[in-house]
Amino acid sequence: MIDTSIQMGGLAFRTPLLTGSGTFGYGDEYRTLIDYSAFGGIITKSISRLPRPGNQPPRICETQLGGLLNSIGLANPGVEVFIADKAQILPFDATQVFISVVGDAVEEFVSVVEKLEFVPAVSGYELNLSCPNVQKGGLSLGGDKDAVAEITRACRNVTKRFISVKLTPHHALVAPLAEAAAAAGVDALTMTNTLVGMVIDAETRRPKLGNVTGGYSGPPLKPVSLAKVWQAAKAVSLPIWASGGITCGLDCIEFLLAGASGLQLGSVLFADPYAPTRILREMSEWCEKRGVKKLSDLIGQLKT
Amino acid sequence: MSLPIAEIGEVLNLRNISPDVWDMDVHSPRLAPLAQAGQFVHIRISDRFIPFLRRPLSIGPIDKDVIKLIFIVRGEGTRLLAAKSPGDKIDLIGPLGMPFPMPSDDTLAVLVAGGIGIAPLLLLNQSLPKAVDRLFLLGMRSLKNTPVDLKYAALFNLQLATDDGSAGFHGNVVDLCSQMLKGQQARNINIFACGPVPMLAKIKDIGVTLGVPTYLSLEVPMGCGVGACQSCAVECADGSGYNLVCRDGPVFEAKDIILPRV
């Protein structure tokens, strides 16, 4: 029996598997379909202070070679409706629950976190500083290390709970952003959000997404996110949550070796919502064959 | 309405009905009894994630434990689906979405299908109370593009419309629908339609003109199928934002939505 548990920022996770924000709704949509026990934690779709309708459809399309492009545009009911509708049903099957928080400005992040502090089932927050699909906030804030530090520090001041900051993959240099977030007192970094991409239909001469560009995800993104995880893990001593292109147990092992402590399953859940159980089994089999007793023993063991 | 379940079904039968149109019978003993007309199943296409997403298909007629799916080969996903063989396993999530509402016994139900849009309407026709009078119309480009075995035409008194006049009414199914509804205004009519968006737009106009409840089944690009990703948005007519085709649809009352741009 492999020990799959991970300790991060004072929290115990029974496995390193997490849901990628935006791919698992508010946690209850899959409740009749899958076994939640493979998850160490759930990260919700991003919540803002006020409701956001989201972007003009179409909002999703496939790309060649198994990729995916989305431009949901942070559609969400706003923090107050979220608390009224969903707070009672958290947490699911005793997993750690993290609320993804998004805003256009520092005050908006703080306001959402302050309201969520009254929801007892919430373990912590993932600050979304890297959504590629909105005009304000998102990438425009997340690319600036001073803004990352300011938002993180402001949220840190109103909560003692776990905070991860989800960073953009668009900066060539990970270290300055990672260091800024670390200095502001986060518990983990999420590496990373989707890459900006687009798909064109030559026949109609139109983009396939209503928002023209979208966030590129899925298996082709894995080498990019592996590099970002490795760079972040070298830059700071915080736990890193990997996000981008995971579909199988071997992917997860690679991310652990690169320095990840948490493993977010995102787009894969659309095709295969049973992936968490399968991936946990595949990781366990990989470890058993090689005499690895604890998944956490693999973290950062990449030889370079 | 029941919550969706996961089921590994078995392909029993796969037939090429006309060029590019396929009819697949799937043994799904847990899902089939739960399904209501208008709901859909979300089908895993590739274990290798190429193409990446599942494909939503309307649930067609049900025979005990067996659901019929009708699809047209449009790209790699449906090509892989058409390449299945009897005995193959097929990963289904369903039944998903909101079904067609059931009309009262004194209603004239007008079922309008464009091409493979007939699939959910065949199940609706099967599910309607016996007392409900019905008109069942099917439009297609030509008889050679039929989406169904034409034995249905006789069984269900299916009225055909073909663009090239090769069978039934010479013209599109919308014009046939207008023609057949002349003189029916005194009756309590409900229209149920599934097909291409331009057809649905015209059916919506007929419904508005006659002032009758009109229910449209939509197909749009979809991600998770269970309301988690919010990809399959369709604009609300009242300006309040978006509905999700997977969760709030795929059946909508025509007055409640703005049809997607083609």
C-alpha cells in the first residue's frame, strides 16, 4: 500500500490530486457520477464579488492533437449567491475545499475572501491572477510582480487560511513572480493557468470562439507546465500545485519529480471524469514496481 | 428528473442509414429506463484523448434496455463512433439535460425534425400520451439523405419534405409545417423541433405568429455535459445572461432564448 498523503501549509491531503479551477464547477455537479475519495482537495470555479455572465459563445473548441481551447470568461454567480446556494453542501466527502477567487482590483479579491471567511468548510483560497479570458484583472494583474505581491498581501491580511496563487505561464521568468508571492505570505503556488491561443475556421473565416482567443489546455500543454513547475520549485521553497496537461499517473509522477506537491486535474475531467481514481491507481502501481513507499518521497527528485 | 449516471454500454447494432448518417443501438440497461425525450448522453470518443471531448447525442427511441442514437459523420469524433463494431463497449454519461415537457391530452403536438434532429423527436413521439394528436414532419435535402429507415414514415405517419422533391413535399420542412398548421389555429397546439439553427429560427417565427408554445432542442459545442464548465452557453432572451445547454436545455422554450449565430 502506497502512502499517498501530502502535508502542505498545515493541511493534510489524503492524496495530491486536486481539481483544476473551472473544470469541476462548484464541486457538486459530478456527485452522482464519480468517487471523490481519490481527491485530496477540490478547487472551485473562480468566484468574483459580483455576478459575471461570461463571454459570448461559442466558448469551447478542440484543437489539433488533443488540445482544448476555452473562453468561459469567469462566468459565476458572485460570492453572495455562491455562499447562499453552495456553502451548505461543502465539503464533499471530507476533501479540502479551496475557493478560486478572482477580481479586477485588490479590493475585490479582499472583499470576496472576507465574505468566504464565514464559510466553515472552506480550507483556503486559490487567487486567480492569470485568467486569459477577461479584459481586466486576470493576466493584466498577474503579469506584474508588484500587483501579485499587493493582492496576495492584502488577502493574507484578512485570512489565516491556506492561500495559493495561480500564476500565468506567459512570463518567461517565473522566479520574480514566484518570489513576490512567497514574500507576501502564500502557502503554495499554482503553476500554471492556460496559454492564450486561437482556432480559426478557414471556411467561414471566423474564429471558432466568440471571444476570438481563449485559454489553451489539455495534454499538449504538459511540457510547458512541467517547465513552469520546475522553475517555480527552484525559485521558492513553497509547495507547488501543478496544473496543465495531466491525463495519467505517469504525468503525475513527472510533475512530482519536477517539484510539484499538488496535482490538478483539469480538462481531463471533461473527457474522463473517472480519471482521479484511475490516476491514483496508476501512480500506486508505478511506485509499487519501483519500491517507492510514499508519493511525497518523489517530490523534487528530478536529477539534472 | 433523475440524476445522471455513468454506464458502460454495449454497441448492439450499427447501421449506415444513408451517406454519413449512422444509427447505433446501445444496450444500456441502467440508463435507458431513466431517459426522457429530449435528454442526451455524453459519449467518450477516444481513450487517447484525440479528439479530446465527449460528444453529446440525443437519445432516440428506446426499446426496453436499448437506446438508439442517430448521428452524422462530421469530423474525427463521429468518424471514430461510426467505426465501432457490435460488441464494443461505449462509455456513456446520462441521461443529461431537461426533457421536452409533456403536453396535455387535448393538444395537437407538432413534431418538426430537420435531418438527424429526428432522434429526440422519435423518443418524444414514443412517449407522448396516446390521446395526444400529432403531426410528425421530417425535412431533408433528398430522400437519399434520410436520417431514418423509412419504415418509420409509414409507422408514424411521418410527413416528409425534401429540398429536391425526391419524396413528399417539395420544399423545406418549415414551409410544410406552415401549410399543415393552416386551419388548425382553433386547436391547442404545441410545437417541438430539433434540427439546424436556421430551421429552428423559422420554427420559432411560426410559433410566435401562431402564439403557441414552441420547444426547441439545441446543439452547441459542449465540454463537461453536467453544468460544471459553462462552455455550452446560450443567451437568455430577457438579457439576464446565459443558460447552459447541458443543464438548462438542450430543450428550451423558443421565447426564452436567443438562438446561436450560425
